[in-house]
Amino acid sequence: MQKILQTTELEYAFQFTFKKVNSINLEGFKPFFNNLPADPYIKGSYRYRRLSRFIVAEDKLIKLPHGYLYQSKEYNSVVGGVKREFAELEDGLIGLDIFQHMVLAFCDSCKLHPEAEIGIHQIRTTCSSDSFGNPAPEGIHQDGTDFIGIFAVNRENIQGGETHLYTAKKEKPVFNKILNPGELLLVNDHDFFHFTTPIKSLADGQGARDVFVLTSPSLLSDAILDKALL
């Protein structure tokens, strides 16, 4: 089982927790972020994404049949009400020990019940010196799930990208921090709204922010079952 070291429990730790995960070698993840398809649901060619869903049974990661991502407009003002289909995570990534350790760390920290469904989003947001990249185009929001984990993999040639948590949209943030590689933020989605500020390149050339976002429940619907009910 994954051991998490250098844990910082904050004032609201029963609702959100920030952790530094030392036992994952992030270099193993990086090649897989270079092969992400563009997100076709966001205007502009700055966000790239894959998505799959899993359960954990007896400390083993089991991939579930693919489905589509759906959120209501209540939770996503930009693409709410749209059935979004994304390519699945690559088998080579799923087979990595470090990937499975990351998922187990999320499950353990959130104390998920056995066989709880988990959605894992692999996301790259890009930018340039004259073009911002927006990690959260929907603004300050909730996802409509129970638990969220944001695991930072890489920040390259960027400024910005600070993650905020709010108890209400019009309140000041109760947490604000740039998530550096290897850091994990766990959030109770019922109690907090979240947001990440836009990124811009520090110097000439492209910049990128790579993260995994984990949710439970997954927010994915079974495409096969959905068609059968039509």
C-alpha cells in the first residue's frame, strides 16, 4: 500500500487535505502527457485530455468499460448538459506501478468504500508568452461528485496556475497554492468550490501544466447501457 510522507494537515483537514507524495517517480508519467488528444469541447487548442474509470478491489486496480462524461449546467456552465467523449488512458500508463500507487493513495486518503468508482482525468493545459491557458474555463465551481484529488505531475515554463478553494463562490479563498510536481490536493466536493488560475509562459515558447484529476464517483455514464435504454 502506498505510504505518503511529509503530510501537511491544514485547518480544514476534515474537508480538504494537502499532501506531498515522495514515493512516486514523476518521470515515468511525463512521456504519456506528450500523447494526449486535444479537448474538442473547449474553444482554442490549449487543453489536452484522456479519461478512464476504475474500481479498486483488494488493492488491485480494475479498469471499467468506457463511458461518456456528463455534468449538468448547474456544475459546468461551459459544457454542462453535453455528453463528452474522451479517449481512454493508455494501457502503458495504467500498467505503471506509480500510476496504481497514485490511485491507491487517493482511495486511502478519502477512505473510499470498497469498489467505489473512480474517474481519472489526465490533463495538459498549454500556453505561450502571448496566449493564456485556462485550467478551469468554467470558473469557480464544484464538479458534482463526492471527492476530488488533484495530483500535480509537471510545470514547465509557466507562471500562474494557482489552485484556490472556496466555501462559497463570492467568498475569499480558504486555500490558495500553486501545486508543484508531486503534490496532491484532496477536496470534499460537497463542502468546497475550486478554481485554478490561468497560466502563461515565463519565457518564449510553449508552457505546460500536467495534472491528474481523480474523482469519486467517476461522473462517467455507461455508454452501452445508455444506448440500450433508448
